Amino acid sequence: MKRIAGLFYFLALFMNSGAQSYLTKVEMGISLGGSQYFGDLNENYGFHTISPAAGLFARKHMNPYISLKIVANVTHVGYDDKYNTDAYEMERNLNFQSIIIEGALQAEFNFFKFITGDENYRIAPYLTGGVGVFYYNPYTIYEGTKYYLQPLGTEGQNAGFAGRKYTNFSPCFPIGLGGKAWITRGLNVSLEISDRLTTTDYLDDVSSTYVGINKFPPGSIAAILQDKSVLINPSTPLGRPGKQRGNTSSYDQYVMALVSLSWHFTTYKCPSNFYNSENIRAY
């Protein structure tokens, strides 16, 4: 009985003294927003096909000015020549869609000192840059049927033009700007707009020149999808060998705009970092 009474006594002392919790440098978050593709089918930066985007991330604050962030995002991109105003592009009559799944490591550079829970450092705009990799697999819908374009080799990849082959993965380089603010102790909100520069010109399955219908099996779906201008102008379609199909001078890209909500982990051990201050403890 004495031991039990002693245990309750020490518990009472602990509760009365107030268990202190501290914020760690690490926070977790979720993101929601949208994305837009730019490339061979959207060279004039149209915003006709903005699609939903979502993601998860973990952020570590190295100091009040620099943070590192690991992100995983998913979105949908696409475009259609019908949105273009150029006569040649409209006659080209190509379109695509693709799911994108990406993972990236980004650094954030705050313009001002940012410490969640500290009234003096509540808001900070920032620049971000990083490196990642993403999965894509362009497809189109033709007469109600979905066709993945890479296996069809619509630019001649399967007809002797081996230099035009591509994989379903590509590096990406997020670069952009944003702003962050804390709502309450350990709970942050941010808005970020960042362009994903890539190293592929085949996000849309369009890059260089037509190889000619004779390079495809007669009547095959590959022969139809490689030159859909015939549906606009049957007498003089565009798809002559060597005729421009895309633009090889630049890679494809996509922009993401995301609103994020994140929360810090807490610890009961006094951390030796910039969050260890009286005004951001919990008692």
C-alpha cells in the first residue's frame, strides 16, 4: 500500500508541475490544388485543362530561414489541339491525357524568419527549388476507346526511329515560390506555385516530325492516331514524312499550385533548436 500511495504521490507532483511539450523541427502535411501542362500541344500557355492535384509531404526546418521537404504528389494532365488558335495546330488535331505521380526533394528559402508559435515570426514568403522523378503514360480517347500511345510508337519509335523511344519515368526540377503562415502553435498553412521542368519531350507523346503513314501497318490504330489531321482534311493530311509534328527545341513541363496544411510533431524532451523558447511551449 505504501508503494502504491507513493506512486500516486509522484504522479500528482508530475501533473501539478505541468509536463512541458516542445515542437520538433519536423512537420507533416497534406496538399490540395491543381496543375496545368505546357508543351508541344500547348505552346501558348493556355489554361484550358487545369486538373486537380493532391499530395503528402514531410518538412524539416533546418533553421528559421531554410527548410527541406520531401513530397509525393499525384495529378492529371492533358491538352487538345482544339484549344489552340493557330490554324496548323488546329488541323493537326492531336490530344493526350496522362496521370502523373511524382516524388521530389525540395528546399525552401524564407525571405523572413519563420517560427511557428512565435508572434514575431508568423508569416514568410519563400522560394523553392528541388529535384525529383515522375511517372507518366500518355493516352488518348478515340471513338470511345482508350489507347496508350507509347506502345503504339506514333512518332515512329517502332518503325526504325529508335532515337525517339522514351520511358514512362523522367526527372523533374520543381522551381517556384510560395508563402507560409502559422494558424496556431504547431499548425501551419502555405500556398505554393511551382513549375516542374522536365527532361522529356514526350509527356504529350508529341515531339518531332511525322514519319509517314507507310511506316505503320495499314489500317492499324497506330496509323490513325499518328496523323489525325486526316479527320479534319482528308484530301491533304499533314502527315508527310519529315513534316513538323511537334517542337524539339524545348522539353515539356507542368505547373502545380497547392494549398497545404501541416502540423508539427511534439516532444517532452527539451530540444536544442530554435523552437526551444518560452512562447512556443505547451504546458
